[in-house]
Amino acid sequence: MAIARGILVGRFQPFHLGHLSAVRHASREVDELILVVGSSQRSHEFRNPFTAGERIEMIRDTLIAEQEIDEHRIMLIPVPDIDIHHLWTYQIDLLVPRYDRVYTNDPFTKYLFTERGVNVIQPRLRKRRDLSATQVRLRMVRDKDWQSLVSHTTAEFIAMINGVGRVKSLFQQNNLSSQINRHQHH
């Protein structure tokens, strides 16, 4: 008998409660769920501050602490970007076990998989305005409450690696280079 296996694609920069909600939703529908940790080669940028290893640790710690999810049915697989969008879905096929459905709310990811005839399911979004990794990072920069947007274990992990300090530093570097670029074009 074939098992139902899905993939959920994300950068998880960082893993927040919206991601956790999507994992809960997807894990109820499949025997096995593969979390594709996208842009795995990227880190130490404002948009991608955490390494693939750090993201995997955040996710794994959260799933172990989460009572509703059997973490033994979940695989975490890092997948780097490639510069040819059309081939990216095929790269995923090379790096993960076979799957019969994709969980995503990203319109471009949905388009790429749908174009190939893959079954794409959009998990219900939970408080999407607040629950985005961008919002988590911006709240870190502004010294606002970001911890309520992530699991307790993720907040502890980020504190342990001084993730907030890293995000603030990367934000300042990003803003500085943006200002320099603006002045060079005038």
C-alpha cells in the first residue's frame, strides 16, 4: 500500500506559529510530511539570517515539544536555490523522497508545481498579517514583541545563538548598503 507523503516548502526564517499551524494541518492529511528547508545555502542576510542547520534545529525542537504532532513522521531536508525557477521543483524531486502533494501558500511555488500537474494544497493561513517571518525579524529590529509569534522553544533557541543581535546587525548592514546604493545613483 502506498503511503501518503507531502512536502511543505518554506525558508523558515525563522520558524513561526503560522508555519507550525501549516505543519499541524498537513500532518493530519499525510502519513509522512517532508519539510523542505528552502534557500538552504543562504544565511547571514537580513532576509535569511539563520543557517539551514539553525533552522532545522528550531523546527525539530518545536516539533518535539509539540504534543499534537508526531515528529517521527516528519523529515527535514535542506534544499538550496538554483537560478532556473522551472528546474527548482525537479531539484526538489532529486533531494527528497517521492511525494504526492505539496503544501504551500506561496503563489510562485504553487504555480511551478501546478504547472507540472502536482497536487498543491494551500493550508489555511493563520493571522497572516502578523505571522510572517518578515514581521518576526522587523519586530526583533524594533525591540517589539516577536516572541509571541514563535514557539517557546524557537524563542529560546534564537536567544541562545544571539539571533536578535544578528538580525539587528544584518538589518543595519542592509540599510547602510541601500543608502549607499541610493546615493550612488543620484
